[in-house]
Amino acid sequence: MELNIALLKGDGIGPEIVDSAVAVLEKTAAKFGHKFNFTPYLIGGCAIDETGLPLPQETVDGCLASDSVLLGAVGGPKWDGLAGDIRPEKALLGIRSAMGLYTNLRPAKLYPALRGASPLKDEIVGGGFDILIVRELTGGIYFGDRGYREGKYGTEAFDTEAYSVTEIERIGKAAFEAAMKRGKRLCSVDKANVLESSRLWRKTMHEMAESYPEVEYRDMFVDNAAMQLVRDPKQFDVIVTSNMFGDILSDEASQITGSIGMLASASLGASKRGLYEPIHGSAPDIAGTNAANPIATILSGAMMLRYSFGLAKEADTIEAAVDKALNDGHRTADLMGTDKGKPLTCTEMTEVILKNI
Ligand code: NAD
């Protein structure tokens, strides 16, 4: 397979971690007889420095012409004083909207070898857990009608949660299909005991579940889901939920893994093309020191192979190479916890993973 991948390295540790992921993707391509062509484009602070804009049109065009996009991170203190609409972070919303990405996939996986990093007790997380949160990204209360009006107690502000059947169906499809590629268990999280929009959400999900008889489907109220995530995270495989509930639950789920340098994400739309990126930022405090953990970006590359290109064996190979590196005791500085000894640099961790492929 020959595929074109746009690279948005961005700022801070972005270039270091994207270079690591590219090395891993290239080795995987060579092993399985594929060819990946990488083209870098500017985004974020470095784009502002060169062009005056955080998201130049050339970058948008390049991403839309590619088969998929790998992003590092944007931002840093150098650009913190700029006005809101020319800040580096503005480019993230811009590229997601230009690419029409309405599904956010966020895995929260606790590797057994790293269980000491989780804030949860050993008896809860022993053996690790592996959850995928599928969050609706462009609808719901963050995009609904809002404003001020005169109410019973004077001036009040309001925001509106609204979901159409079409919006629910397209996120539902992404979730059921993700569940089919994983453990075939899907939990839909809503607030159908109170919200009308959640009742439509639940009804639509139930109708869709009939088309996926292999998927074990259930519903859960969001307040219960928040509690169950810390009480027994191992019960979950895939969770699908609305924009706001997903925003909150995906942060909760990532925190219980305890390791920000490990977590990948994918944003997808109607086409196979997606935007893949680590969930962390540009870590300006360690940029240029070769201390960054490249694993979140490497795993984002694996997600790209799985979800955009349908290359499951290749994605499994990368994930197994990361598992082996961790099981063999290799750690970057952020993963050291109470371990003594010298942490690996970003380059050294990348080399260990490359050897495992
Ligand atoms: P951050 O995620 O960059 O860093 C938080 C802490 O985690 C820092 O101590 C950092 O050193 C550490 N860290 C993060 N990633 C790491 C990695 N791969 N390996 C080792 N340690 C890692 O968050 P922040 O400090 O709040 O933000 C820094 C900049 O990043 C800001 O300009 C912010 O706006 C931007 N940001 C960008 C994105 C993005 O591009 N998607 C997301 C979040 C923040």
C-alpha cells in the first residue's frame, strides 16, 4: 500500500516526538511491504513565526490532499501574549473543522508494567485496563444556541444541548465499528432520565445496536459512568458519549492511567482521513532536551494505521513493540515514578521500540 501522510510537527517537543513516530512508521511499512510518503507542513507557533498565521492555507490544503495527518503539539510561552484568534492553539480548532472531524477517539490504557503510575489502588487496576472513549466532537451544548435573556430572577445566561438523529447515528456508527475492531463491548453514556436530547440519543443507539448483534451493548447514566470509571475501570471496552460528557469522562479516564506521555488520540470524520495526535501539549519545559516520551505519538501513528488505513496487523505490531519495551523495564523520565536508575532519552526509547518491530 502506498499512502501519503501529512506531518504537522508544531512546537516544543512536537518535532522530536513526530520524528520518533515517523521512524516507527517507516520501519513498520518496510516490514509489511508498504510505502508511506511524509510531507511536513507548518502549524502553531512555528507557522506564526514564518507566515504570521497559526494555520496557513497551504497546511490546510496539504492535509486535505493527504491520506491522513499526524500532529505533534502546538504552543509555548513565546506566543502566549498573542490575541486569541492568532494564538497557536487556534490552529487546532481550525484544522479539525477544515477536515470535518466529528468523532474523537481517546484510548485510556493502563499498561500492567506502569500500574504504579495510576492514582487508583492496585486491587482496582491490577492487570491494567484498556478503554476507548468515543466522543462526539462537533455537536451538542458546545455548539448549540446560547446567549442572555430576562428570566424569572432577572438576567440569565443559557446554552442549549441539541442532537439530531443524523449526528447521533454518525457517532454511533464510529463507536460500534470501533467496538467491532476491539473487545466488542459498547457502553453508551447519557442522561436519559433527565434530558430529552439524551432520550433521542438512547433510542437511536438502541436502534443501531440491532445492526451490530456481535456487539454487547448497554446504556449508563453519566453520573454513574463517572463513578464506575474509578470504581472498576476494567468493566469498560468502548464508551460512546456526547461532546460535553465525553470532554469530562475522557479527561477522567486519562488521569487514571497516570501517564500523560503515553496517551494517543484520533479525530475522524466521514472519510477515512483522520488527525492523529498525542493528548499532551508541547511540553516547553523539556523541549530540546531529548527527554520527551515519544510513546503517545508512536501510538497515535498505530491508531492511524488501524482506523484510517485498516492495517490492523501493522498497528498490533507497533503496540506490541511498545508493550515489550515497557515490560522489559525501559522508561523515559516521565515514567520513572519511584524507579532508580537513568531514564532513557526520547531517541533511546525510540531505538528500543524500533528494535522490537
Ligand atoms: P503539556 O501537556 O505540554 O505539559 C504538561 C506536563 O507534562 C509538563 O511538565 C510536560 O513536561 C509533561 N509532558 C507532556 N508531554 C510529555 C511527554 N511526551 N513526555 C514527557 N513529559 C511530558 O501541557 P501544558 O504545560 O499545560 O501546555 C504547554 C503548551 O502546550 C501550552 O502552550 C498549551 O497551550 C499547549 N497545548 C497544546 C496541545 C496540543 O497541541 N494538542 C494540548 C495541550 C496543551
